[in-house]
Amino acid sequence: MDHQDEIVAPARTVTDRGRQHFVVLVANAKGGCGKTTLSTSLASYYASQGRSVTLLDLDPQQSSSQWWRQRTQQGYPAIDLQTVPLDGHFHAGRLQASLREARDMVIIDSPAGLSGPALDALLNISKVVLVPVLPSPIDIRAATRFLQAVMLSPVSRRRPRRLAVIANRARERTRMYGQLEVFLNSLKIPFLTTLRDTQLYVQASGEGCGILDLPDIPPQDRDSWRRVMEWLEVQRHLTRTLPGL
Ligand SMILES: Nc1ncnc2c1ncn2[C@@H]1O[C@H](COP(=O)(O)OP(=O)(O)OP(=O)(O)O)[C@@H](O)[C@H]1O
Ligand SMILES: [Mg+2]
């Protein structure tokens, strides 16, 4: 019952029973930093590799769901979509139900403004958290607050999350990118890669695919993504072989 969902502490009620899924949470409290772009690109990449993927769209704007509908008309490898909008109330029961139905690999696209019980509950079920950050002073400040919220959350205190940051929409050799790079390198968490600002992401998003599905992708972009995939593979291996971590 919805009312019941709202009054139970979600961090305790949402669990990945048996911890069989590899859940990747893409999150940052800041809007427009690339959460959906990163989530859909990852889901598309894993589907193209023959993996069984669920894309969990928690954003009431449903950008990932729109991308997915576009995708189904284009004949790309199938992705399972689950939609659980996190609006005014957080429904732990619905999230738990969609996780029960989910495939092996779960990519969560979260809404801007993620905090409090919803953030705790998502951290509780996630194996790793990817945080995209844009090169701007406002985005750097917002990312600082969000990373603090993640690291200080009750769930992370019990068991630190595998957390990494990604610079997005970078125009290298600009002063602002330089500042973002200094900031990301100063954190005690992995700075995985820099995704450059290119219309290829806009094109891929319109076609229901990921940038790596497009023909003639520059090697620079492939290399940027390779670093993300390699890190995720290592985390997946570690969480399987050392489940207590
Ligand atoms: N590396 C990039 N290069 C060019 N455009 C990009 C890049 N990353 C994202 N974009 C574009 O920026 C816009 C915002 O990206 P996206 O929707 O992924 O952000 P978001 O964090 O999901 O936003 P919201 O908080 O509203 O959900 C989109 O139009 C997207 O196509
Ligand atoms: Mg989004």
C-alpha cells in the first residue's frame, strides 16, 4: 500500500535480496549534468555486448523512458525498462518490486535533487555510484555537496560505496575545464574520465542509442568510455568475488 511505503524508513526496507544484481546508480543532485546521457549510453553499450540490462528510470521527466521508446523503433538490442518516478513521495515498495523484476545489470537514471531517504535507499541497493559533473562553478559546488551527502549518508557509513566522478561536456584547454580537473583530482575518489562536449551525444540520444553505437566515433571518445567500462568491470568482479566489500 502506498501509504505504508511512505511511512517505513526506505533505507531499511529497500534491499537487493541475495545481492544478485550489479546496480549502477548514476546520480548528482544537480540538474542537466548528464545523468540521463550517461545512463542511456551505459545501458546501450551493455545491451550491445549481449548483457541482460534493466534501465530503471526514476526521473518524473522520464527522459530515459522517451529515449527507450525511440530505441524500440530502431531495432537496437533490447533493454528492459522500468519506470518508478520519484515525485513528492518516495515509494520504497515500488522500487523493491522493480528490483525484483530486474535483469542482471541495472542502470539507474535518477532525478535532479536526489537527497534524504530516497538517496539512502538507492545507495543501499547500488554496487557503484557514478557522478557526472559539468565544468562550471555552480556545478562544482553542487557536486561537492552531493558527494558529501553520499559519503555521510548512514548507508555509506556502514559500508562505503564505490563512488567515481566523471567530467562531462568538457571543452579541454578552457579555464573552467582546468578548474574542474583540479577539483576532481583533489577528491579522494576515482576521477574516471572526461567526456567531451560534442553533438554526437545529442544525436545518439535522439536515435535511442549510445554514442558508441554511432558509426565512425573518434578514437578519443572510445578511449574516454573504455576507462569507464574497465572501471565498472573491475568493480563488478570485486563485488562478485568479495561480496562483503
Ligand atoms: N558530453 C555531452 N556533449 C554534448 N551534449 C551533452 C553531453 N552530455 C549531455 N549533453 C546534453 O545536455 C543535456 C542534459 O543532459 P542530460 O539530460 O543527460 O542531463 P541530466 O543530468 O539527466 O538532466 P536532468 O537533471 O534534467 O535529468 C541534454 O540535452 C544532453 O543531450
Ligand atoms: Mg535526466
